[in-house]
Amino acid sequence: MTERDADFARNLIAHLDRGADAIGPGTVHRLAEARAAALAALGAEAAGQAARAGRPAFGHHRGWVVATRWAAVALLVIGTGVGWQQWRRAQVVEQAHEYADLDTQILSSDLPIDALLDRGFQNWLNTSYEH
């Protein structure tokens, strides 16, 4: 389909849509009944072909592509969220192991209990551990 054909199709569709908006509900109902009667007269196989012929060939394919893109975006967002959560959890577990190692080293040292309870020693531990 050339660009000229596509422009013509867009203009035709817009014109038909404007015309369809002006049709009253009674006329729409009568047209739907007439279409149903015509399709019933054609038979089941011909009705399916006639229904398919009335739809644009690209409409179904385009919907599938859009749905696939949204699914890919959703999977990317979910994957990013799960990855971030796992990374964050690994950071927390690593920090807990570091604290456990520090506690083990302090408790297994030869320091007297009074030194561990001294406020200055606790401040020194906080500043030395942060660096």
C-alpha cells in the first residue's frame, strides 16, 4: 500500500465515521438486523468469510504486537524489581555477617568487660567500623 493509498484510506475512514455518528439508534438497529439476516442467508462458512472480509487484515496483528510490547515492558519492570530486591537483600545479609564477625571478634578478645561497657569504647567502635 502506497502512502497515497494510506492517506485515502484514512480520509475515507474519517468520513465514514462522521457519517456513522449522524445515524440514529433506530437506523443502527435496523442495519444490524439486516446484516444478521444477510449473514444467516449466506450460511455458516460464507458468514465467517464475510465477517473476516469486513475487518482490516492488519488489525489483529497490530493488537498482538501491542500486547507483546506491553508484556515485555511488564516483564522488564517485574524483573528489575525482583533484581533490586535480591541485591538489597544480599546487602543486608552481608552487613549482618559483618556485624556478627565484629561481635565475635570483640567477645573473643581479651578485653575486660568494663572496657566493653565504657561509653568511649563504644564511640570508638562506631567510628572505626564506619570507616
